[in-house]
Amino acid sequence: MTTRFDAIRFDGRVAIVTGAGGGLGRAYALELAKRGAKVVVNDLGGARDGSGSSIGAAQLVVDEIVAAGGEAVANGASVTDAAAVDKMVAFVRERWGRIDILINNAGILRDRTFVKMSLDDFRQVIDVHLIGSVVATKAVWETMRDAGYGRILMTTSSSGLYGNFGQANYGAAKLALVGLMKTLSLEGAKYGVRVNTIAPVAATRMTEDLMPPEILAKMGPETVTPAALFLVSDGAPSNAIVNAGAGGFERSYVTMTRGIRVAPEDLSPETVAARFAEISDRTGEVVPDNGAAQATMALGGM
């Protein structure tokens, strides 16, 4: 049985959604506006590999929002351009006086096996997904801290959480965002800034040639949006990784097994080899609250 909650609204809130010219970002922006938020639709308007630019896609989403009675503005800044992102944030603060929500959704793909992947392909994907999220988050962080309220959503992927052939660059960037979220959720806690991560599985331009059409038909962006909007709502948790898509919602955790404790005289790689099954046993595994908790557990405080 599903427990009923009050409708989640964003009246009076101002949201920035990056990569919102299509796919997931567009779906987020439309639903945020439908539920009362003023929305900045940010999109470079480039190709899937990050080349080119045009504000046209972002403006089309703004036009949809305005036609439905909402408020929105288009912005074509690249999330890798700190000066342009700072300018966008300054404009939003001047226009609407606040920034409550940031959804870091912008991304590109340059898939190749690692042996064929150039360092430039690796750097470009890291730059957009990871550094772009850092740039956008840094730009709004003090505003949110000063206001005592903020909701930030990072975007990870199953490729980052669990790996995927041909996506070493993408997977590295996406798991790095989980680490960023974990630290920022700690640093933002006393200021009312909650930071979460979504792992979407959706039919978008990024995934259109990765799955069969009959599967993609069940995985529209609208199947991810409910989780994303909950994670930036007033009642959002913090430090959560939520998987969403095709009507399924799950949480992912970075866990630690109970492991073993070894006497000083037995410390050797042979001991690790001999007891690796015990080390790997997931019975009673735990989720440390932070890095210090993990260290305490390693010292035998479990």
C-alpha cells in the first residue's frame, strides 16, 4: 500500500537545470515549471559528443513552459566555462533574487574501448560531467549557504556505479560525482543544503543507439522525473543515490563488509589471499556515514 503525501510543489523556488534542451533535462524543467518553479533552462546545444553550440533547443523548452503559463529563461553557457556560468548565476539572482535548486544534468558521450580512447576523449568527458558539475555547483553554493536552503542533484550512471564496456571515461566521471555528492552533503548539512545523486536509465539522445527500440519505448524521461523532483524537493533526503527508470526506483549504496582483523605477526599478502573469502563475505555489511567512520571500523570499532 502506498502512503499518500501532500503534493510536491515548487512555488516561489528558482531552479537551474543544465543540459535541459532535451531528454531528461527538458523533462525535469517542464515538470518543475508545472509545479510552480521559475526555471533556467541551460543547454549548450551541442552534438552528443559535445561539439557545436546553439541556444535554440533551450529556447524551445522555455517556449513550452511559457506557453503553459510558467516562467523560464534560456541560457546557452557551457558548464565548463566558469565565467559564463558565474554570469548566468548573477543574472538569475538579479532577475529572481534567489537560487534554490540546481540539477547537474549536462553531459556528453565519447564511447570507445580504453585501448582506442584518446586522452582528449577521456578529458572532454571528465570536463563536462565532473568539472561542469563542480563549476555549476560552486557558482550557486554560497548563495544557497547564505539563504540557508539549497537542493543540488548530481547525475551518476550505472556505468559509474557498476561499469560498462567502452565507457571508461564516462564511468570514471560518473562515479566521481558520487564522491563529490558525499562530501558536499556533509559540508552543506548545517546550512540546509541537501545534495543527492540520481542514476537514470532513460531513452534519450545519449542512449538511443545503446538499447533495442522495444526497451527504449518503456524508458521515457518521464519515468525518471519523479525521483529527480523528489530529490530536489523541500522534503528531500541528503546523500542518497537513487536509481530510476521504466517505473523502477531503487537506492544504491557504497557498502563495506565486516571483514577480518589480523594480528601484527600475521600481516602478509598470503594472509589476505587465504582469507579473501572472509574479507568478501557480505553478511552484515555496513554503510559508513563518512570517511572517518570507515577508518574507525578498520581499527576494529565495528
